[in-house]
Amino acid sequence: MLDGRTGKLLREVATPAALPGPREVSYENVYGDSIAFVNVLGDARRHQILLKDRYRNFWVYNNKLETAVEGRRADWALPVSRGYDGDGRDEIAIGYALWDHDGRQLWSRRQGASRPRRRHDDRQPESGRQGEPRYYAGGSDEGVLVIDLRGNILKHVRLGHGQSPVAGKFRMDVPGLQFATVNFWYNPGIVTMFDWDGNLLAQEEPIHSGSVMLPVNWRGDGQEFILLSGNHREGGMIDGQLRRVVGFPNDGHPDLTACVADVTSDRATR
């Protein structure tokens, strides 16, 4: 943990001892797969840090880097969190499961997909319109699953190896938010756009590989684009019709990693 203003080291702690599991590299300590900021302690803001290993386990640290919560059998996915039950603490969605603030698994739908031990969930952004939120899982070879807060699978669309899913307001002519995913293996680069109910809106192949698929508030008027990559030839951004609408200059910038943020405080992202 570093001071954001000066870069001074504030605290550090070793990651947890690595636990045995499928497809885990045998290191002494967890090397980390992803982190997320959560609120499982009832704070006013998300002051806790969730760390997970590649496929099975997660740990939540408080802002002193002390372990507050642990969870097991979590699947691989980028975690998302939000409070739903009114107790002032976040529930956490990882993989095909929802977890309470204390590390209890509320439900799991890992058995709801074929060959569940071989098909992990890659990410699950939240989307929808007014009413109860839903989770939209990019389930690798399982395609896309739409799941309600009780764990019921509302829709299952097998479209290939669905990965890097993203939710945002990409279509102004369609109610609610939209959800898109890109195929990563076997038939890479095919992007599929859904409405809030999981109905297919568009499908194209703007790039011939997987991509980061990040939402970008480029225009500042409420309509968002999707970042494919920073590559000046095949990257750029696409709109809700999956048309390439923004390209990047050939100025030597890197294009294998990207982050989206409003760094100039003009209510648009860069």
C-alpha cells in the first residue's frame, strides 16, 4: 500500500500461503490473479481489498492489510461487489456464485452449466434496467449466462468462448444498459452485443483476436464506446452497432495494456 500523493510505502504484507488446487502453479505464496475494492465491514466507503488466486480462493484485507474474510471454491473471475440486502455491506459475485460479506457462499450455479469443472467464468459485470439487478456471466466455452440475485439462470446463450464481457450504455435507442462479450479461443474476435434481457442485438468481428473490452465515456453525452485495444491498425473503439468509430495514431504508444479513467476531470474518460 502506497501513499497516493507521494508514493511512500505505508504498509505491506506477504500474500497468503498457496493452497493446492487445479491448474495452480506451485509457489510458496499466492501470486495473485486480481484485486477489487469492497465493503464487507460496513464502512462508509469501499476500504477493504479483495485478493484472489487463479481459480479457487479469495481473501479480503482491511485497510491495515489484516485478513478480514476468506472464501473457498470461488472459481476464476474478476469479482464485482454491491450491497443488496440493506445491511450496509457488500455481497460479492465471483464465478457462478454470490458470497455474503462474511465469506459465506449464498448460492452457486456452477452445476448449472455443462462440464462445470472445465468451464470457468471469466467475468460478470452487472447490467439491467429499473428493477432487480442481474449478473451477466462471460462463461468461457459456456458462452453467456444471465443470472438473477437468487441464482436462477434466466438465459444461457452458447456463442463460443465468451470472454472480457462489458456492460454500459452503448445504444441510446435500446432501453437500459447493454452487455457485450468477445470470443477469445477457437473463433477469436467475434463480438456479440445483448440487451438487458439477454436478447442479441448485433454480432460482428471487428478484430481477429480477443480484446480488453472496456467501456469508455468518450463523448460525454451518455453514450459509451467499447475499447478494443490501443493498436493503431486493428484497435480503437467500437460503438453499439459494433462499428469502429475511434482510431489511435501511430505514435509509438504501447497497445497491449489499457486503463480507462477521467484524468482531466471533464466528465469524459481517456
